Amino acid sequence: MSSDQDLGITESKQYNTGEWYAEVVQKAGLANYGPEGMSGFIVTRPRGYALWESIQANLDGKFKSTGVQNAYFPMLIPESYLEREKDVVEGFDPEVAWVTHGGHNELEERLAVRPTSESIIAPYMAQWVRSHRDLPLRVNQWCSVVRWEATDTKPFFRTKEFLWQEGHTAHASHDEAWDETMLRLDQYASLYEDLLAVPVLKGQKPDHDKFPGAHTTTTVEALMPDGKSVQAGTSHHLGTSFAEAFDITYADEDENRQPAHTTSWGLSWRALGALIMTHSDDQGLVLPPTVAPEQVVIVPIWQEDTKEEVLAYAEDVAEDLADADIRVELDDRDERNPGFKFNEWELKGVPVRLEIGPNEVADGEVTVVHRPDGESTVESRDGIAETVREQFDAVYAKLYAAAETNLDENVREADSREEILGTLGRHGGYVKTPWCGDEACEEPIKEPLSAEIVLCPFDEDETVGDDDHCSICGDQATQTAYFAKNY
Amino acid sequence: MSSDQDLGITESKQYNTGEWYAEVVQKAGLANYGPEGMSGFIVTRPRGYALWESIQANLDGKFKSTGVQNAYFPMLIPESYLEREKDVVEGFDPEVAWVTHGGHNELEERLAVRPTSESIIAPYMAQWVRSHRDLPLRVNQWCSVVRWEATDTKPFFRTKEFLWQEGHTAHASHDEAWDETMLRLDQYASLYEDLLAVPVLKGQKPDHDKFPGAHTTTTVEALMPDGKSVQAGTSHHLGTSFAEAFDITYADEDENRQPAHTTSWGLSWRALGALIMTHSDDQGLVLPPTVAPEQVVIVPIWQEDTKEEVLAYAEDVAEDLADADIRVELDDRDERNPGFKFNEWELKGVPVRLEIGPNEVADGEVTVVHRPDGESTVESRDGIAETVREQFDAVYAKLYAAAETNLDENVREADSREEILGTLGRHGGYVKTPWCGDEACEEPIKEPLSAEIVLCPFDEDETVGDDDHCSICGDQATQTAYFAKNY
């Protein structure tokens, strides 16, 4: 599908991260930009969509095993419904795509393509919840949403339309809603750490950056190699504000009507962006074996006189791996040489390569190469499926360790405006600092550097004492703030 | 979630099919109507969505094992793209929802919410296909589409927004595209017959009712109990018309550019409508065990003095079934009596009920009841998982046989306009008749009865001979036409 000269990555991850990222996404066949006149939209190609399917399968399994059911709500929402939400929650004024005509007729009321679905789901939750026996109520939908923000397109990170899941739940008490909020946040963290090999920080957003109307917004944040933080998934405790606005009430055991306590939580294909950005390199895409569409590629290396035996041996190995449910590709193309194949599969991010030539055949062995670092070992042909699985674990551990080192080395402390600005400017990453909780004290950092408070850790006791003072204003500190530039 | 008086079905399937269907859909918790001002939209509740997930899993597996990869294209399509399709294919003028504003700004070009995606997928296929080695190219997407048709809403059958999959492929030759078209049609037929217990007829649409621009439109049709046909899935051989319009060409082995031969094929949640309508009855929903969210419900029947032993026994049975990966629900609610539970689970369509009382406990047995016909047998407790699986097969066979009988008994022959009209008017179902192929000869049936030619069988040799004449005009017949009223 590409001519030869299209194959290589030409940009540098270290020096030109944005262009490098865009090149990896396109050349590894993950996505294309949308058509002319559709800036902000992308086309997700099969290799990219397969990664999203891995994320979906993993999260969907987690959700279903913890009481969540999927549902589907209309993609269009009447303006009056959004307005109703606006009344509840100051500051809610989403930039949306407006449908004004159906067929040849102008609509009486214009309809928003959903930017998120609280305002259309809440009225139905109000119908479905009658008694305490109907609680907890948990629904989730996998869908696409549109937010008409005029920004530079960055596939998966920043697009006008994106794929996500949005979960919406109702509970009998504040504490149960809090448990739900944290359960989903933990599931998001596990998705990143156990499937995508991306370590994350968990915490809550400062009050001025909560989801409008929420009691608490919690977040998982991942640090990208360019020193910027990605808001990688959010879980909101909505308190009773949505329940009161949309009349989600239940009869308790004494038949008294009570407002429900609701939550919502969402994770988008931005997770794909974080995955690609974290692990990939100047040769192209790097993927953990957990999500790679092809986990292992076999490249046979033959001369004319050895072709038959090498191919037969390689096919046999491929069959063993396939029988063990390993996603294996045997690249037996005649028209390409091994070097070309190495490059192509490296570009596409296949985590493990097996090289099989006459020597391997003669010795009953296989040469195993790790994509992330090129580490190469010779392994016995016997028990190859088990060996390859061990290599998968080793590759996963390498990727995770590298990302974890990047995170660990890039959380720094500072206790003055100058030090915060200097540290962020020099290193990026997170700067943790005592903070009074006032939005005004974010401004002196945000204004010059576009860095903001991306999270506050949950355990304030551990981090803020009576002697701590806000690094900006000097008042008593109430929280620890993590400043970072972000996507 | 419902008060007691909401539980029963009050309408009659036989005498009031439309109202009965709407009642089953709502009371079995499958869907609600959309909000005020959103006529034509529905909310798919978890019990309904779970059925769609069964269909998705089944079809997606079939697709992936036959070379299809999933992808995702923008939900909005520029008007000029649709116009380009209009130029190609006369008669293409879909009623769509138009996005005219993004945020606070009017767009330069309005965007259609996709009614189907040929016009946005084809230009990308043109980019991705370069050489014969890139063929066949097969992509599919699961998504929602919007068609702004002003009709009475009938959940799953007729809604402005619906969920579906749309597959799009490109091939090197006409014959390969034809094989693809038939492969997908066969997979649709298998979905209906092997998963949903709904027999279907396969055939092609008359030329005047093809997908605009298609070489051939093939269809699977299912006969509903009210005598109307449902177009249950279509697979189009598009010839080279889309390839020529959108420049999907490839270099053949001699480096000559050739237009690709393309197909598209789609199946929507209308399959859910056919499933519900076919099997359900005046007690509520009936489902085959293949797709039922709960395949078996256990209702323990106790008095105060037997409660403990009955419940323990029932729990033990439930555990055995769950261990065998059977989807089982133990209804041990204290506040409901067994009769209430029977009714509720019948309404919800659980295919098999196990009744366990003191007698069953004493005798080491279980009473098994089939949802479709109430047939009841007493079975040994030993080997209960195996027994229940056999009952599933028996229930499936019953459902399929009943639907097949309905189909077999309702294909009738006729050879004059009067006979066609009389037969359709009296019995509904299909009337097969020799036809000259001219659309004008459909009109005398369509005008008075709203019945049309829903399919022509593939094997003309078997059905039309030199002596056959069109039942309407008397000219030489070229096809057999199946007339029916339809959804």
C-alpha cells in the first residue's frame, strides 16, 4: 500500500515530537487525516482500530464483571436538554455541531451531536429509578462524540470527533457513589498499567477544573516522553446536582423520596495516543504484545538452495505458535529481502521477531529479537510457544520499566513561583508544590508557560502539613498540586 | 423498575400486531421511545443492547475469519461528497440530518450525518489501493447512521437513527466481487438461521429497487407473523461504478491500471426487530437460548419450613450451571411469590425455567419448563448442565420449526393480477409469479395493496421457462417475482 520511500520514519522523536508522532501514526497505518474541508477529523484504519478493539475488550470485560450493562442513547440531543444542564452547572457551554435541518426541512429545535450524554441519559435514569431496589443503576455506552473545538488536529489526542465510552451510574448514598468513582478510576489505571504498559498517576482535579456540576473529578494522568501530561481518563462523582436537576429520585426503605447520587466516567481513544507516543521510536511504532495485532513475525532467511527447508521449518514454527493462540505472521514474500521485512515490521510495531535461516534449521533453534531494543537471543526450537510467551513478558516489562523510569525521574518538587517555572521550563514533567487551593495561584504559572495543575494526589495528609505554605501566595497550603504542561 | 400493573402484555399479537410489538419492546425492557421532540429516535436499554451485542459478536467473528478488518470513518460527510455520489448514481437523494453550525459559527459547507458511508470510504480506498497485491481490500465499521425519513417510529424496524454494520470491499475482478457479495449474504442468512432461529429467503432485488449505482443488490428476507416481509440484510455488488467515480484503480500484473470491483453490505438492528416479532407471544418476549441474556432462570418454591433446604439445593444447581458457562439467574427474592416470578421471567423471554420445590429436593430432581410452549418435564438433578443444554437445543428447534412452518405455508403461487391481489389480501405472505422484469408491471399490485416485489430467486432456470408469461402484461417472463407487503 505504500511505495518503498514512504516506509521509513524521517522525523526525530526527541527533537520534533509532534511531527514524529504524526508520521508514525500515518506510516504505521493507524490513521489518515480526514478529507479536505473536514479538518479535525481522522479516518481510523484497521491497524489503529484493532488497538481500540483491544482497549474496548479489556475495559468492557472489567465493566461487565463489576455490574455495568451497555446501552445506547440517541446521538442527537435537543438544545433545550443541553440548556437544562447549563442551568444546573455554571460554565457548561460546549462547542458542539448543530443539526438544523432534517431532509429538506428546517427543524423546530436544533439538535446537538452529543458532546457527552449526561443531559439525555439523566432523564431516562429518572424514569428507570423508582425504588432503592433499582439501585445501583449502571449503564455504559461505546460511541463517538463531537466537540467543535478549533485546534490543530493530533490523531487520537485532539480530534473534533472521537470514540470513547461513557459510563453513568446512580446510587443510594454519597459513599457508594464515591466507591463507584474510585472503582472506575482504578479500572482505568489498570488498563494503562496492565494492558498498555503505561504507568499513571491518580488524583483529583482542582475544584476550578472539575467537570461542570461535579462534586469531584478524579483523573489518571500519563507522562509523555516530551514532558507533557495526558489526561488519560476521568471519573466524576457528580453528587446530587444532576439528580436534582433531572429528578433522579428513589423511595428509600421507609418510602421517603431521596435524590440519587450519580457518577459518570469516560475514557477515549486518547488512550491510543498515549500508547503510541509512550513506546514508539525513530524506527516507528512500538507496541506491547498484549495489544499488538501481530504479536510475533517470522522472517525466514534463505538462499535458493536452502529455501525449501527453511520455509518448511518456519511454517512449522508458525503453526505451533498459532496453535497456542499466539498472533503470528509468517512473512514468506518472495519479492522482498529480509532487511526490507525487518524494517517494515519494525515500523508496524510487531513486538517480537523470529529469524530463521539455515543455521537455525541445522541447530534446531530460532533467533529471537525484541522490537524495543533489538536485543537478540538464540533459543531452542523445542517449546517455542512457551519461549515466545516468556519473551512477551520480557518485552512488556522493558516497556513498562522505561516508561516508569521516565515518570519517576520527572516528578520534581519546588516551592516558589520561580522554581516551578524554572523546573517546568527546563525539564517538563510534573512539579509538585504546596498550594492554597485558590485558582488565582495557578495563574502565575499558567500565563507564562501554559502549564496548569493537572492533579492533586488523594492523600493530603502525607503531603501537606501545617507548616506548608502555598508556593505562590504564601498562605496555608491545603493541597499538593502537580503542575505540568498538558495535551 | 416497574410497578406491578405495568408487567403484563395487554395487546394481542394476532389482532393488534403493531401495538403488541411496541408493548413487548417496552415492557420487556428492550427500548424506550426517544425524548419529546425527538420522534423517530429510541433509547436502547441494556436488555435490548445485550441482544445487539450477541448479533455483533456472531457477525464480527464471521467477518474476521473471512478476511475483514474493522475501521472507523468520520460520522459527518461533506455535502460535496454526497453530491459526487449523486452524479454517479441517479436517484441517490438521501434524506439526511444536516450539520450547518460548529460551535458559534456557520460552516462553509454543510455536513451530513452519515446515512451510509460509501462516499467517504471510497476516496480512502482509492488511496489505499495501488497494486493488485493490495486486493482484496475489506473494511467494515460498526456505527450508527441517520436517515431523516418521516415515518411512524417502530423500535428497531423504523427509526431515524439506527445501529448497523457496513462492509466495503474492493476486488480485482467482477467474479471475485460476486463471490464476496454472496459470502456476506450467506453469513447474514446464517446469522438468522443459526443464531436467531429465523429462516430467511435469499434472492436479489429487481433492477428498479437496487441500491443506487449497484450492479446487483442481494437480500435476505424474513417473513413476519403478520404476513409482512422484512428486508433483513442486503449485500451489493457495486460493479465498477463507484470505483470509476472515486478512482479506485489498481496496477495489474502487467502494470496496467484497472478499475476495482467493489461491494458493500449492511445489516442493522432491524435484525432485533425480526427476532422479537417472530418468536414473542401474548405473554411477552420469547428468545432463543443462543442470544438470551439469561438462558435459564431458577425459581425456588418454598414454605417457611422448607426454605433453607430448597434454597441450598437451588443455589447448588445454579452453581453447576454457571460453572458450565450457562447464563443462569437464581430468583431468590423474598418479596415475590413464584407466580409473580414466572410471569416476570416469561415477559423477559428467558427460554428455560427450572422450578425447585421440596418434592424436587426429596427426589433429586428438577422441573424444567420451556418458555415458548410451557412444556414441562421432570429431570434428574445429576448431569443438570448437560440436561439444560439439551433443553436449549430443543427450545431452539421448536422456535425454528414454528417460524419455518409459517414461512413454508405462506409462499403461494398466482398467475394473474386478480389472483395476486386476492392472495396477498387474504393471507399476506409471499406470492410468487412469473414476471417480465418491467417495473411498470409492479405498479398494478403496489398501488392498491402497497405490496411490492421483495425478491427474485437466484435460480431462474428452475422457475421460469419459455412457456411462462408475466402475470401482469402477458409478455415473456424473465424472472420469478416474490410479491409481499413489507416493513
